[in-house]
Amino acid sequence: MKNIGTILAAIFLLGVLGLYMCTFQVRFTEVAIVKTWGKPAKEAITEPGLEFKWPAPIQSVVVYDKRIRTLEDRTEETRTVDGKNILLTTFTFWRIGDPSKFHTNFPESVRDGENKLQTTIMTHKQAVVGQRAFEAFVSTDQNTRKLREIEKEIEGRVAEDVTKDLGIEIVGFGIKKLGLPQSVTSAIFDNMKAGETKRAREYIAEGDAEATRIQAEAKATEARILAAADGKVREIEAEAEERVSAYYKEFNKHPQLRIFLDKLRTVRAAFSQRTTLILDTEQPPFDVFSDETRSKVRPARTN
């Protein structure tokens, strides 16, 4: 009985060992490549689950993480086409797009592929920046800055190199940090300040010219309005003089009435305020209260 138990235990252990040597598991975050006598299969296993293989050394398995990775290159000075240095740091989102091709190029480790990708990025970054002017990176004019366009160009060049040949898929690319070396910062900003000062002077000159034009138009308009008003005043004065002449002609026909009205205006002016007066109706102009004076201007009755 003891021999049978030992035999069964041995068979069970051999079965477990055989199962371990002939199976492998692929998680949902992984891809696997089965290598037969050291040669990788053309197609990778991308679906999660339990898979079978021949035991080593006939077949072996290489497993890669298929999730997106982040690579940040080191900050270094890069020269623009107009001879100015900038400090540029980029980031790249990438993953293993073709596991078989990636393993063929980097059989030792994923780190080797990442180093190759970093070298490729730095090469194309320097090439693209070297074809651009400084104002494409640093400028107060929004239309002059081309950062997004530069990012797309570098990403396209890198993807063209690594996707087809190395099995690396570029998911995203961008500029993380943009700076200026201390040695050139002051000179660059002095140049930018001089440019902005020149533009400010041009704007001031344009504003002064426009103000002069507006003032000239306002003065011309004022002169036209004053001339029209002066002409209207002369017309009114002429009309008034004509009417006054007509009144004077009427007054000449009745001189006593004119004298009476003048006296009446004088009395009205004297009584414009609250006043107590003792008057002599025999003396002008207060003789207007005299019946005798009023009778002289009273129109005669006709039968």
C-alpha cells in the first residue's frame, strides 16, 4: 500500500511538472511569442488564457507587456536654423506593436528597444529643430509659434523609422519643456524687447496720424457748422431788422403811442420788485396813470 501511495504521488508530481513545462498563461495586459528551437513564431499570442507548448528546449515563451509606456528624453541644447540654442525636452507614448519584429531586433530586453527609440527621437528632434527659426518656438505672436506643427513633424519621422523596422508603435508625442540657455536668455529677450518697442512706436505713430486726421475732420466740420450758423444768424437778423423797420414805420404814424409804450416799459421795470412808491402823475414816465395822458393816446370814437 505504501508503494502504491508513493507511486501515485510521484505520478501526480510528474503530471504537475509536465503541465507546468507544457503550458503557460497569457494575461490580458500581455502578448506572448512562442519560440521553437530559438526561432520566434511569426504571429504573437494576444488573447488572454492558458496556452500549450512543447517543453524546453523544444519551445520557449517570451512575454511582453502590451500596455502603453512613457519615454522622456534628456534635456539638451538644440540649435535652430537662425543660430539660437534652445533647451527641449520631449515625451513619447509607445508600445510594442509587433512583438515578433520587436523580439527579432531586441532579443535581450525591452530596455534595448527603448534605448534605440530614444536615440531615434533625439536624432529627428535635432533635425527638425535645425530646420526651424527661433520664433517658431518662442514668440509673442500666436500665429508665428509652430509648436504643435513641430511636434507632429517629429512624431511622424520617428514613427516612420521605428514602426516598420523595429515593431514599435508610437501612440503620442509632445514637447514637455522648452527653455533657453542662461547664456543667451538676456540677448534673446533684449532682441524681443527691441522688436516690441519698434512695433509700439509704429502703433503710436499710426495713432498720432489718425488723431491728426480726426482733428482735421472735426475742425472742418466745425467750420462748416459755424458758417451755416452764421449765415442763419444773418438771415434772422435781416428778418428782424425788416420787422423792426415795419414797426418803426407804424410808430412814426403814432408818436404819442410810442412814447407811451416806452414810459410803460419803464414803469414795469420799476415795479418788477415789491416796492412802495409815492408818485407824481404829472411827471413822466408816471404820467401814464394820468387820465389826461391816456386820453391823448386813446383812439377817437367814430359815430
